[in-house]
Amino acid sequence: MATRWGIASVGKISHDFVTALSTLPAEEHTVVAVAARDLERAQEFAELHKISIAYSSYEELARDENVDVVYVGTIHPYHLSISKLMLENGKPVLCEKPLTMNWKQTEELILLAREKKLFLMEAVWSRCFPAYDVLRRELEAGAVGEVLQVNVSFGSPLESIDRMRLKELGGGTILDLGIYCLQFVLLVFGPRLPQNMVALGHLNDEGVDTSMSCVMTFEGGKTAVLSTHSRITLPNEAIVIGTKGIARIPCPFWSPSNVSTPDKSSEFILPSASLPFNFVNSAGLRYEAMEVRRCLRQGLLESPRITHEESLLLAELEDKLRKQLGVKYSVDGN
């Protein structure tokens, strides 16, 4: 039986997610409903993607008994409220990253999911790509020896986009781009906090970060260097350096089609779709949808690819980075 998806929000990432779903077998994945606060936009989205039901409120989607799981593709500030709404109505949730605006909200959402015994996953799609599977296996096999250094960057000229520049929309590079760098460090060095972390950067007139550069140190002489930017394009690659050589995921490291280690190089071909995508390699969103279906069929409440523990660690690191740069949102409180 197909996993029946409900889609919350009709923005660019939701378009890409639904388009990626169309590359998977219809007997495994189907979209049965979509919701937005603007009914006309929801109807236009439904018509484009051949979805039978369009709702003008998220409450209607939450109550739809035909929906097995909800994909939340709204901007950051609405992740908590909409994900809570779905969980409170018995719906498992795949929520776009960052899971929420801060650690406190992330803990609240995870505790609710556990209380309701419902699946919840932060949509860190990178973790589901085959290239990441290869990297994991190669590192575990000692292909680069003892890993001592990770260098990763994500920068793109995005400063004019409202969701990136405006504080009330959860703007800033740390939440939008930095999470990809942070998840990569946690993947390589394990789900743990660094011993030390020092970050510097620049803020715009809204008080959100347009750039961030950070150095982290971990036990055993391990170091990570991360950079984000919304005014320029950075190398956008992830490099793992060990005592025996280097593993590299080239640009775009967050949605990669290839990976190389000292002894091998692997490439993966993404499928084409009937509709164009908004973002690079968005066909790879199919991999996280496949992971959600696998977890639901096995009765799991979280994905081992991006656990609740890691989502909490990511939120804590994002909070710490923002604090060092002086970025504070209204939901942070005093």
C-alpha cells in the first residue's frame, strides 16, 4: 500500500519535494492532499501536481483521515506550530530543517512526538543520499585513517531573499545554510558537542547573520572549520582529512551526486522528472521520502539517519553560534 502524503505549504521546496515524489513508484508514494493559508495557491499547486484535495487551512489537512504522514515545508518560524498541529491530530511528520527556531522549541516538539508515539524527522535530506552512505562506510573502513580535520562551507548570494534577510522570517545563514555544515561535522565526528567553539561573522541591518565562520575542536586533536555566507558563493564542498588521505564531497555537498576517497570515486545519477526543480539536485529529496516510508513501515519513531538526539544537538549548536554572533529571535525569550 502506498504511503499517502499530505503537504503543508506550497512554496518552492514543497514543489520540489512533490516533484521528487513523482520519480518514485506510485504504488509506494502518493500525495493525497495539500494545504496553504491561501486556497487559490493551494488549488494551483494541486492542479499542477495532480493532487485531488486542496485545503485553505492546515487544520483541515491535520484532520484528513486519508493522510498517513505530513511534509511540513513552511518557513522556519512556522515549523513548531504546524508540526505540533499535525502530531496532535495523530499525523507523523517530516519537517523541513531547521526543525524549529531553537533548542527549546526542538525539545518541545520531540517530547510531543514521543508522547504521542508518532514518527518525527527533521528533513536533513543530505543524510539520505547514497553518496553519504558511501562516505560512512569508507570512514568506518579506515579509508582515510584517523580523521583529524573537517572543512565545510556553504555560501550563495541570497541576501536579497526575504526569508534569508528578515529576522521575523527566521533569517540568517546559520539556520538556513549552517545546519548543513553542522550536520556534516556531526556525521564525521559523531553526535557530540565540541570541546570548544569560536565563531565570528557579520550581521545585516535586521540583526541576522550574513556570514559566519567557526572553528570547533573535539577530543583527540580533531578540528572542524565551517563557513557560511549569503553574499558570495563559497566552495560549497565538504572535505574530510585523515592520517591516510582525504575524502571529498564536492559542490553541492548537501545534495551530492558523487564522493571520492583515496582509493575510489563513486557517482550516482539522479532521475529526471516531468516538472522542473527549483533547487540543485532536488530529485534527491526522493531519498528522504524513501527513508520516511521505511521507518513508518517498520514502526520506528525516528530515523537512524538523523536521530532526535542529533536534531537536539544541531539546535544547541545553532543557538550557541547565534549567541556568539549576537543573533536573537523573538522566540528566544530573555
